[in-house]
Amino acid sequence: MGKQVLFTYSNHTVLLEIPNKTCINEHAYRLSDQWQLPVFLFPKLQEALRLFFNEQIQIVADETTQLAVQPLIEGQCEIQPLLDHWFNLVQECKTYIHHLERPSDEHIFSNAFQNVLHTGNNYEMLLQLEYIYQNEIEVLLKQRDKEIQELDKEHHREMHDVVNEPTNKYPDVYVRNLAQKHMEEKQ
């Protein structure tokens, strides 16, 4: 399938295989040694090779495409089997791409959690941690409930004192501010 094309650089020429089976840098080093080029020309040689290979690969690709399409243009083969084949390939590609969708965060977490659970004695450790955390949370909840209860008693007593004061010692603004302060403390 490959063909040899003449590459000319400065006053040197060489036959190179297209498509290229060797990296451009290696070609540049070999040609630089073979032609005994000065070191400062190496980057220019690399760029010339890069452009040459890009151009020649495009030419070979165009020729290959033309050879493949020529029987269709001349009517030497039927189009319907090709269309059916293309349709099947597109459907297969869609199915493949559909299966490659990114899994959801919940799915990733459940897989990671399942892997942790079923790895050695991690399951027992997680159960112990869960039991410890459960006890700690219960203690925290009881402490919170107790603090809320004490705050309620204090607030109730303060409001009772303010509201039941026989004189108009406390203005309405003071009572509203006190009620607002109590609500903020509860939160």
C-alpha cells in the first residue's frame, strides 16, 4: 500500500516511504547524519520533513479514497448493500456510545461503598464505627434537647416577668426585641 516519494532538502534528495513508519525526529537525525548537515539546520529539517509527510499523507489518502469511490461512481457496485452496512455501523456506534455514558454520582458512590464493604474486615469496622457514631449522636441529641428545654424555661420566665409587670416599665419595642432574641437563641 505504501509508495516511495522523493524528498528534496537544500541540494540533497532521498526516497521516503509513505505512509511513514518512522518518527519524524528519527528521519531528521538519520538525514542530518547522512548528509552531514550542521546542527543549526536540524529544526528546519524537522519542519520540512513534517510538512512533507503531512502533504504526502494527504495525497495518498486522497488517492486511496478515489480508488475506493471509483467503483461507485462508475456504477460497478450496488449502493443498497453499502447503505445497509453503513446503517448497521452507525447503529452499532450509537449503541456503543450510549453504553459509555458517565455513571451518576449515586452509582459511583454505591459501587465504591460496596467495594469497601466487601473488602476484608472493613465491614466489621464500618459496623463498629456506625455503632459508636450512633451512641455519640444520641448523646448530642439528648444534650441539645436539654439545652433547648432550659432555654425555653428561661425565655418563658423572662417573658412572664415582662408581661406581668404591673407598671408599664417595659415598652412594646422591648417586648418585641426580647421575643426576637429568644427566637434567635433557639435556632
